[in-house]
Amino acid sequence: MSTPNPDTAPRWVDTGGGDGPLWSFQVGDVEVFPIREVDYFPLPTDFFPQLETEPWTEGAFYTRPPFTHDGRILLNQEAHLLRTKDRLVLVDAGGGNGKPRNGGVFDRADRPFLEQFARAGVDLADVDTVVFTHLHVDHVGFATSADGAGGWKPTFPNARYLVVREEFDWWTSAAGARALERTGDYIADSILPLRDAGVLDLVPADHVVSPEIHLVPAFGHTPGNVYLVVESAGKRALFAGDMLHHGVQLERPEWSIRYCVLPGDSADQRRRLLERAAASGDLLVPAHFPFPAAGYVRAAERGFTYEFIEV
């Protein structure tokens, strides 16, 4: 991989604009709309401290586009709207707009995230469920919006918001408060207003959301992290959230990012997920892989490789 040039490499690119219908793909009878927010381009060592002492494989697939750009790694930030025959379920809720953070791409952002729902033919009031895979800053922000009086209100007025109980308990503990010092207290503006409004449900890590959708416990990246299984008409997809961030983790599942709360457990859960996807042929949908993100995991001589679906 080439040496990064911090003066010329981009920091982020908005990805939520566009006209016409929102692109989607199918998992059986479930329609999936990726709700894209931003592509951002951190230095590789910002996410992978392992690279400070160990190089990755020269010329490997993940050292080239679309996984890299001008010496930086490319991370796509997207949520997913699932339309079943009678439900509208949002998986994670992006970084949010107008919210103060301690720097970074999510500090007081202003991006066309919510406008994309109309392009999918969906009113915000139509969404009945929001599921958080975990409670990191880039997965919760659009769950609430400014209420016009200096506070925050639920963005999707008719939705129940689901978070695993262990996850909520950790982020509202003393340990969680210390972790929030890095970013700023996004729990206060994006999660607690949901509780105060009576729309936050604390659920078990194997919760069944609908006949097509259920959670799978995968604690590690955070202490209550889960992924979602969507199964319909003989097809199945695994919505992995932050269990993988970048293609290097396909070759080296043992590499957890700096922001994993329990890096050893995170690595173990990542390998289990990749082994499941490779053995079953299930579609894998990470939250941060380059667009279109979704793809198929294949076993390789070292670790795994990836085949993106066609757009």
C-alpha cells in the first residue's frame, strides 16, 4: 500500500444525495434499502494499531480500491431499511445531524440522510421499528432530531426503538461514561430521549423482531453487540453492523479495531461470523464496507475473501 499523503487525501465525502428511486436489493421477499450517509477516509493506523508493528499483505485485495483511496482506508457509513410484507425496520441510525461531538466527521453534521426515506417511498412515520446493533456514535444519531426547544425527540414518531439490555446497561454505567469522553456524550442526546419518551425497549440479545428478522448475540465490539439475521423465501442475509470494518479483517479476523471494547471477544465473534457466512453462502451486509457493502464470503488460503453483489 502506498504511503498516505494527509495533505491531498480526502477526509470524507457525502454520499446521501441523488435523485430518483433509492437503490435496493432483495433477501427473498424482504426489500433492503441502504441509507447512505458518508464515506470517510481514516489513516489505516487510526483503526488498526496492528499496522504499527506488522504490515499487511502487499498487493492483497483490501490494499486496493474500493477498500482504499490514496493511502487511506475507505469506510462507508450506512444504515439499512428493511421492508417486509407488513413491517418497516431500520437497522441502526447513522451519526445524526446538528449534534455536538468532539471532532470528527459526525460533529454538527448536516447530511441528507433522512431525505432518502422519501426516495424509498417511505414517510418517517411509517417506520415501526429501529434496531440498534450496538450503541456507538455512528449508529444512533438519527434516532433523535431537534425538538425546536433545545432538546431532542424521536425522529421516527411511530417506531419502537430496540437495544439489547446488556448494551444499554454498559453505556449508562461508569465504564460507559469513561468511553464516551472520546466522542462526547451521544447517549444523552440520541438514546436517553427515547427512554424519556417511552419508546425505548430493552430486549434480549436473541430477540425475534418479526417472522423474518431476529438478533444473534455477538458481544465483543461492545458488551451487548448483536447482528441481525434476515431470512425469507429460502434466502438469508447477515447484517453484521461493526463486526467488520475493512477488508483486512477478512484475511486477518484476529485484528480488532482500536474502538472494540473487548478486542479478544470481538475477534472471536468475527471469525465465527465469517465461518458461518462462508459455509452457508449467506449474504453478508457490513455497515462500513464500500458501497454496495453486501457480498459473499469465500474461504481463502489465508482467512477469507469477498465478492460484492452487483448494483
